[in-house]
Amino acid sequence: MILKDIIADSGFTELRGDEAVDIKSFTNDSRKVEKGSMFMAVKGHDSDGHAYIASAIKAGARAVAYEDDEALAAQLAKFSPSDDLEAKSGSIKALKAVTFVKVADSRHAEAIMADNYYDHPSRKLTLVGITGTNGKTTTVTLLYHLFMNLGHKCGLISTIANYIGTEEVPTLNTTPDPITINSLMARMAAEGCDYCFMEVSSIGMQQERVTGLKFKVGIFSNLTHDHLDYHKTFEEYLRCKKLFFDTLPEDAYAITNLDDKNGLVMVQNTKAHVVTYALNHAADHMCRIIEESFEGMELRIDSWDFWTKLIGRHNAYNLLAIYSAAVVLGADPQKTLLSMSLLNSAKGRLETIHGSRNLTIVIDYAHTPDALENVLKTLRDISSDHDLVCVFGCGGDRDKTKRPEMAAVAEKYADRIIVTSDNPRTENPDAIIDDIRKGFSRNGLSRTLFITNRREAIRASIMLSKESSIILLAGKGHETYQVIGTEKHHFDEREVVAEIFKEMSN
């Protein structure tokens, strides 16, 4: 593609070189640069792409987009006159064979350029995004399977996995960078997908990862305590979530949860058609839980009754959200509910394992106070005559203020608690546990063990539990690793539980 077409409407302020150069690939990773590439130097939260401009040029980049003049000058200083440097305006020099494009905002420019480079792929799909603190992964995964079951080829971009039809593509972030997103969607469109369902995180919005995408439907699930390590204040967290709905076009639908106190706040400035759903308030689409057990729930959505294998009030909200989305997208309500009755939850969301002494192990990703409360309340409601054990920790290098709140939630619902490590990252895991400890009352502490090693914590929860106990392993969910320091170590709770049960049977 010609450079001029890639940089159109990107907010570039200066171009030095040939705007007609033919670009073979577009990347923000200098390690992926090849001869004829365009390199996008992005000022990131943890690293700055400007530091890799020289590497990108040496690898064959024909064009470089950048934001910072001083950083560019420092990179070009690494070249000698023999490298074909020529003087340019001010003190900056440039390489004759490379075109330099200065932009006002590298994040914004990257998103627009990625959309241009991949020929606006989101416009060739029906794009549905969901944002909120909890339920994003479950909802987009259910939507993906629902519409696949209804006969459509679909794409999925989620925390757990990305899919193009039935092909799984590795995933690294809840909301990937703009180049990855547009590349995935271009493949989806080329391979005949009708729909793409994706999670939209607050960080993804703030970093403009979805800028330039054309959404047909936006869904709001809920807003509770999370990511304050990044956003610093709840108000900023809310603003970034709301920005998703503020930017929806007039022909889109904004589907919002009326039972959340911020449900109407999210859509107060949207240009999209507003559709509401709720369990407790009068809304466009309503749901009531008729019956619930470990096997599933009977729900009444609008005037229809159906059975689902999912459990928990929070899943009633998730199912109501996907039903609302399906209806605005033109799906038949009865066929939708029939297909919904066949759906299974996403991996690591209320995933159960049954083992020795009639123990039930529940693996769930709950890592916020609200999510943990949803899961524990669900388990308590449907197993009130069984002991409920909660094993949880909190991630390192993340929002510290929620740590004591997690303790208070666990104490409220669980009979016994084991506090352990999650992903400590570069923090001392014992220091994280000390932060959690502060949230317990004296009574809560009397029911709590503190075991730093997560494998040993799981072993203790199983060995020390009464017969027929329910044991919740919260926080890891779908993850099959622990991040200790800066390294990922294989750690799959399913494997750990299986090993312990095997030992018990020998």
C-alpha cells in the first residue's frame, strides 16, 4: 500500500521523504520489521517505541512514524555520514532512503493508520463490543458460540482466546493493540466471517486501541472497583468506559444494564440507539430467575422460559445481555433462546471439578471484590448446607486498594478461607498477603489460613475440607501460569487438583 493512503486522516503534522513509497508491512515491533516495512514508534505506558527506530531502519524500514523529535534525533545520531544522512530542518537529520512522518499523537495515529492499512476491516463485519468490570469475557464468548450455532461464521477477540471461525489465534491482551486488532479483523473479513465479538477494556479505550473501528453494538455490563493502579481514580475509570458509548455512531445500538447505578450514565451522551436490560427494573428486556441449582438455572427472559447450564445471578445478566444483542441484530427470539440453552460458560468461569470425598472444586477468574462476591454468593445460595471454602490471592503490581476489600468479601460468605499468591509479579507475595490480611475482622482471621505457595494452599484446602465441601479457587480461572518476577511459570489449577486427587486415591 502507498504511504500516502496509510497516513490519511492520522493527524500527521510533517512528512519528510517520499509519500508515494510502497509499504510492504506495517508494525510497531522493530523485531518484525523487514525490507519495505513501515515502523510505528508508539509512546507506550511501559516502553517507548522511539527507542527502536534505529533498529527498525537497520532492519529495512522504508518509513517511520514518530511523535518525539528529540527521541528521533537521538536514534539518528547512531548513524554516520556513510549511512547516507542529509541535514534537514533544525538539528534533525534524516536518512535519504527513509520517509519520516511526524504525528501529534502516536497512539491515535497508530489506530487510524492500522485501520487504513488493512482497508477498514471493521466496516466489512458486524462488530459487537462489550465493556464493563465483570462479565466481558463470558459475554463475548457466549455471543460468539451463539451466533456460530445460529449458522454464522464469527470472529472472537477476548481475554481467553481469539478465533477466526473455528481457528484459534493466540491472545496476549484483553484488548490487543490496533495493528493486531485490524490484522485479525482483516483475516476475519477475508475468510467470510459475518460477525466479530470483542472485549473493550477501559485501558484499551484510554490508549485508543479501538479508535477507527466501526461498532454496530456496544454492551455495558457493570462498573465496580478495578484497574485503579492504572486509572488512579474511579472517575477516570468510568470516563474511559463511557468513552466507548460516546463514540458509537448513530446507526449503532448501545445496550446497557439498568440495574447498575452507572448504566444510564454510560449512555447519556451516546448518539446510538439505547436498549436497556435488567433483572430489577422495568427495561426493554427483563429476566427473572425461576429456579437454580448446580446443574443450571431456569430463567424467564421477556415472556419466554428456558433452561441454561450456567449458574449465578451474574450469569443471568450475561445471558440477558447476549439475548438483547441478538434481538437488535435481527435474530429470532425463540431460536436464540433455544441456542442459548445449549451454551456452556467460558473456560475458568464457574468451572467445576468433582473428586474424592464428594468434594466440588470450582475454578473461577474472580479477581475483583464484586466478581468474588458474585461467585461466593452464587455458591452459598445453591449449597447452603455445605461448607464453603475460598482460596484466593491478589495480583502484584496492580490496584492495592482492592486487597482488603477482597478479604471482607471472602469473610462475609465463606466458612473457611485460605489466602495465597495469585500473580505476584515483581512484588513480594508475602507483602501482598499482608495487605489482604488488613481487611479481615478478628472473627475472619480465626477462619483464615495464610499459605503463600498456591499449590500448597490448594492442597491444604482439599486435605482439610469436610466431606461434600465446595472449594472455590478464585483469581486464576482460564490462566495456566503464574507470573513470578517477570517470568511466567506453568501453573494450571486443573492439573494441580487432579494430581492431589490422584494422590488421595493411592
